[in-house]
Amino acid sequence: MASPSPDDEAAAHRVVGMASGRGNHRARPTLSTARRTAAVLGGAAVVAAVGVGSFALVHAPGPVRSTPSSAQHITVTPTVPLPEPELLALLRRPPDYGALTAPGRRAACLTGLGYPASTRVLAARPLEVEGQPGVLLIVPGADDAGLSVVVVAPNCSAADTGLLAQTTVSRPAAP
């Protein structure tokens, strides 16, 4: 069999049916009218969003003072429901620690209240405050002239004191 001539080979690969000498196909098809409209509308939406955002930033109101959210949750600790003479009379009796009899538990409670664990409790007794059971503790105050009186929940710990009431009283004069 004879090999084909170069003219025969070119004729086999020739494109036929072109009317103008230019092909009807393109690398990218043209965009339809719907796609063009969608592209224009999308671009307009982006420009509008940037414009509205910029306007809002430029014309934003100044800072507004607000109440701290924690202020809505502040509770006022009631005062101890015993008069000062009765509190001072407890200093002359042996302490009744109630649920805080265990020294370790009492030390953890004092730590939770902000006192050193070694703080000496001068007086103690079980006491109910507004219908809740508690333990009254009298400890030395911040200065030598005063005493701190607290009533804590029976399950007082370093993590949760359950502070029910507190007050300060003047230390009695030494005889």
C-alpha cells in the first residue's frame, strides 16, 4: 500500500462548511441577557451595600452610657438581726460553731470571706436570717477598735460562703 501524499493528508483534515472563512465557535460562549442583567444587579447591590455601610459609620451616634449588667444583679446583704449588746454578750460565752464545728471547714469559710485561715473566731452561734439557717461568726475587725460580724450559710466554703448578713460593731473597752 502506498503512503498518502501530503495533499491527500491536508484534504483529509480540512474544515468544510464555513461560509465566511471564520469558525462559528468561540473559546467562551457569549453571556445571555439574563446573566448580564444578574451581573449588573449584583454589582449594583455591592456598591449600594458599601455606600449604606459607609454612611452608617460616618453618621453613627456617639457612645451611649449604659448601666453595667452586673449592677442589675447586685444584692444588698442584710445586717445581722441581733442588737449590738446581744452580739457583745456572745463574746463572754463559749462559741457554738454549729455546722462549722470542724476546724478545716471553718478555716475554708474564713478564707472565702477574705480572712486568713488562721483568723481566731471570737464568738459563734447558729442564727437564722430572713428564714435561712446560718452560723454567726464574730472575728477581729480591720482595726483594733472594731469587730466584724458575719452570718454565713451552714455549708460555707472557700468557693461559696453563702454570706447571709454582715455588720461591724465596736469592740468593748477592756476593764
